[in-house]
Amino acid sequence: MLGGLLYWQFVIAEGAHLGARVVVALYDRFAQRYDRVKNFDPQVEADTLALPLTVALAAVEAPRVLDVAGGTGRLARALLPQIAFDGEVTVLDLSRPMLTQGRPHAAPWPRRAHWLQAPAAALPFAAATFDAVACLEALEFLPSARAALAECARVLRPGGVLLVTNRVGFEAWLMPGKTFSRAAFRRLLGELPLEAVEAQRWQVEYDLIWARKK
Ligand SMILES: C[S@@+](CC[C@H](N)C(=O)[O-])C[C@H]1O[C@@H](n2cnc3c(N)ncnc32)[C@H](O)[C@@H]1O
């Protein structure tokens, strides 16, 4: 019984119900193995994230992109190799080891990738700083998805692109209070100054949601 409870909280829910310190401590310990376990397919990352985002930002010269709870720099690593993307990516995460793992992968673009240890709930940027803000596979692990989304919207400029995921499917049921039904997530986004909200199925366990700030 106790073993099952611990497995649920520490392995399946990754500490999500136990607060930011536990979540980040787990990611600190797991950082060296993260990329190997996730085994991201570069082509899928390009097709589903980098290319659509590059197209969405095509009218912006040198766009500024923020990846909140960006971990080992998944989005930066997909975006920076795109020939049509001439902007900068800031990867923000509370786990320093996660950032440390990702940084060498962006070495070919030293002035276009920035790595910052900070909490998603209080982004250290002025309002309307970024042309695009992403938060991928992370909202369910944060102390408050609502607060993090509000911060994402705050630092996004009007007309900018918001790209977030909502965990769905079986594992979402195992994280009560940390995940949202599709309708509830749409209502949550409805509290923010967003338009053109579009959701697509993504990676089995997630919906990928695109929106523009009004
Ligand atoms: C499942 S990983 C996702 C990483 C990345 N977005 C991706 O898709 O590969 C969740 C990330 O959220 C980060 N994280 C957890 N709590 C955080 C917080 N309160 N503020 C910022 N980052 C946090 C973790 O350190 C971890 O890197």
C-alpha cells in the first residue's frame, strides 16, 4: 500500500502533489537521464513544434522566444537549427541540472540561446517582452498552472504566439487536481487575453494548444 502510494507520487505524478521543491529535486536527480528517456525524434520535434512556430513568426524579424519550464532546451534545440528561424530562445527552468544538460546542445548558437534558472510563477521579464512563449509538458508539475499561464500571457506581446500543452489521457487521471479536462483547460485559457485558440492531439498523452495574444 505504502509502496504503491510512493510509486504514484514520486514516479507517476513526479512529485506534482508535493510542491515545487520536490518536483525540482526529482528533476535535478533525473536530469542526466532525461533526454535518453524522452528520446525525442528530431524530425517530429521539427514537424510539430519548430516548423509551425517558425511559420507563425515569419513576419517578425529576429523573434524572441521564451520556453517556460523548458528543461533541457527541447524547443531551443528544435528551433535554432531551422534556417528560417533567425531569432533567440530563452530556456527558463527551476532545475539547474536540467539547464546544464541542455546548454551544450545549443553551443553552435552561443548568442541566440539563453539559459535561466527561475520559477514559472514569477517570470523575471517585463510585460510584452516575447514574440512567442511556450510551456510544454510542464503545467501539471507546477504549483499553479493558472498562475504560470497568466505569467506566460503577461510576458507575451500583443499578437504573439502562445504554445502550451494540456495533459490528457489515462495518466491525466492519475494526477487529480493537477490536470484539466479539455473543457476546463479551454475555460482556463478563456480567462486570458487570447484569441485564435486551436488544440491538436499530440504525443498520445497531450494536447498541443496554439493561441495568439489579443
Ligand atoms: C516534463 S519536464 C518538461 C521539460 C520540457 N518542457 C520538455 O518538454 O522537454 C518538466 C520541467 O518543469 C520544470 N519545473 C518544475 N517545476 C518548475 C517551476 N516551478 N518553475 C520552473 N520550472 C519548473 C522541471 O525542472 C522540468 O524541467
